[in-house]
Amino acid sequence: MSNNHISRTATITLNDSPDKILPLFTAYGETLWITGWNPEYVYPEDGEAKTNSVWKTQHDENDPETIWVTINYDTETHSATYVNVQPNNRVARIDIQCDAIANGKTSAQITYTITALGEKGIHYIKQLAQEHYDHWMKSWEMGINYYLHHGEAAPH
């Protein structure tokens, strides 16, 4: 394995149909279930989820700005692909595939493919063991299912 490139995949189970779940993996949709997620929409300015949309995030003043681009957003196949860039740090491609499963639920496969652009990115990659990634995705599953049940983001 290269020390500057990894790919991690996990599958989570979400308590609604793919039609309802896919929009929760958008810049706006994540504001519904992630406390503190506050994207700055660049294009389109209203944050509409569509191919070629662009937005920025920054969790706090100590966190590097992240630039996001929607490569593909397909409501028919319930799939989305994003690329995010933290200059001089890392580039990540995020592939999401939502599939209907029993009892009106969704199986969402989420793959992050990350390439380091510098020492900070290499350090990030070294820390992202599969177990850490699985834990991170489990927190997404819990956060989304909490939102679906309660209509708001889970308290911290």
C-alpha cells in the first residue's frame, strides 16, 4: 500500500427508502443530521443538490477550509460522487450508493478514496485504519437514523 493513498468502504443501514436517504448525503442534507455542519454554497447559491455543484466547509478557525464538488448526483440510481480538497493536505473522492433493502430500509455503501498532498495528509491517512473508518461510518448511521426518528440532529 502506498503511504499517500488509501480507499476505505463501509456499508450502513438506514431506516428509510433510498429516495429519502440520498438527499441526506448532500451539502444541505447533512445540515439536518450533523450538528455544526454549515456549508457555504458557491454554485448554485441556493445549495441545490446537483452535478457540478460547489461548496466550502470549515469546522472551526483551526480547521483547514475544504472545497467540495459534486461529480455526480443521480436520483434514479440513488448514487452520488463528491470530491473534496484541502489544499496542501489531501484530496478525497466520496462514492455513495443507496440500495433498497427489506422493511423499507436502505443499505448505503460509502467509499472514501483519499490521496495525501503533503505531510498532514499522509498523517491523516496513517490514522484512518479500517476500524476507525467503520466507527466513523457507524456514527453516520446513528446520526441519520436519529434524525429520521426525531426530525433533528442528535445532541452531542
